[in-house]
Amino acid sequence: MFLLLALGLVLWIGGDAGAGTHAAAMAGQPETPEVRTPAADAPKTAPEGPALLRLAAADEEGPAPAPEEPPERRPPYPAGSEDYAPSARPDGRTVAPKADLCFWGMDLIDTGAKIHRCRFRSGSGQLLPDYDWGLPVPVSEAVEQDYFSDAVFIGNSLAQGFMLYAGLKTADQFAVQSITVNNIGTEKVIRDDSGGFISILDAMARKQYGKVFVMLGINELSWAGKDTFYTQYAALIDLLRELEPDAELFLQSMTPVTAQESETSTVFTNDRIHEYNEVIRQLAEDKEAHYLYVFDALADDTGCLPAGSSSDGIHPYSNYYPKWLTYLQTHTVTEVKR
């Protein structure tokens, strides 16, 4: 009995002390436990007691979700692609990646990055962020023939063969054999409504076009050096711009010759054709015209016009011209105007 009374007295004293501590806290007199700052290399110990229970519960429920990051600010512009040069920002953020946005003539002042406009798109509406003057027009989704309804094709016998046999019915054409960069404006080779003959440039002057496709160069291989070719072709481009100020100008490369022709001729070789095609490409860059590398449309795996595809090694048979048209339908471009 005496032992039971002593045990009760001890329990009563401990409970009263705990109640006193709780009462002191409620009265605005919190305990002030000693604060200890662990050393940097102090070993970490496993949590005990209630903290251990909380961790165990968290393990059962899965990891706590990470705090949400504020959404990245992106300008409300149409999806597509763009060519941009991001600049350093104080907060470390950059503009959207290249495949996300395209801007036409706009600067993102609020992001601190200058956005260069997407200057070109294909005839089917595909954005061409990596294209620029002097580069071969890239492949894109094919267009229908009505794309050429505002076009004119001018040039030599290769252009004439194209218009005769490719199957293009929607474009105008002023192309005749023996035409070169220096006689295209003087040789009277196009019959007009009165029954007389006028030059190709005079015929073009009677109508405004949206696209001008030029095929020249094969005849110049026999007389014009590359410098002369460049100078006279550049002068022709200037004339075309005066006649057709609103037209997109397409300079077509020369097409290949057969391996036999290239190996036996001192003039019409594929090596020389490549050299003059580079002049045409440079003109496209310098004069801001489009360069169509139609050489690829007719070349085989060896880079030549296929054997048996031509009677003279230069002009392909009629069944090859539709390949040229397919190339043009899948290599279209237009400049996006501001």
C-alpha cells in the first residue's frame, strides 16, 4: 500500500510540472532552448522520434512535389521557325528556341533579344529560316501548276525544250535557241500580234509578271569568259528589274551534259558548267535573286546527264523535262514583304 501511494505522488508531481510548462508557454513566456550550430563537417545523424515518423509517412505517400516554376514568358506570335540572335539577359533567360517562333519585321524589345524576321517562305507556305540569297532554293512541299500562273520563262534552247515538253501549261515563255546574255535584248526572235518580230525583253515589257525564271549560260561557254559572263548577266538582271519591278527573279543553273560529251569536248564539260554555275550562284547572292540548282534534276549518280538521254549530249530527250518541272514544283520560295 505504501508503495502504491508513493508511485501516485510521483506521477502527480510530473504531470503538474508539464502543465506548468504548457501554461507558461500560453502566457507568452516560451521556453528558450539552447541553439547549437553544427560544424560544417559534422556527421549527419538519422532523424528520431516524430521527425522519423514524418519521413516514413512521406515515403509511403511518395516524394513531395517540387515548387512550381513560374511559366516562361513567350511572346504571343505565330508558331514556326525563326532566325534569331539571343543577347545576354540579367535574369539568364533567352528567347524561345529556333523551331518555335517566326517573326516578320519585329523586334522583341521586352525580352532583350533582337529577332530577325523570317524573310522567306515556300510557295506552299512553309517557312524557310535557313535560306538566304545565294543559297540554292531548298526542297519544300510540292505546289500545283497554278503557282506558275504569274510566271514567265526566258532563255535559250534548254528553256525552250522545257516549255515544250515539261508539261507546264500555266506560264508564259519567251525562249529561243542561241539566246545569250548579250543578245536577249536585241535579237528579234518573238513574233508579236502584228506578225513582226521583237526581242524577248520587248515581249516581256508588255505584261507584268510575279515570277521570272531565267535559263542562260550553255551558249556562253563557247565565247564568254567568267568575268564577261558575270558582267553581262548582271546588266541583264538590272534590266529585268526595271521591266518587272514586282517580280521574284529566279536564276536557274545550267544542266549537265553526258559523260561522253564532257570527256570529248573542250567547251561543254561538266567541270566548266560547275564553274559557270558558281558565277550564277554568286550573281544570285549579289543581286538578291533566287538560285535554282536544276543541275540536280537531270544529273545521275555520277553528276552527268544519263547516257542515252540525249542525241547531242547537251539537250535531253523530251521525257526528261518533266523531272525538271518536278524539281521546280518542290523548290519554291518567295520573300516575305514587310
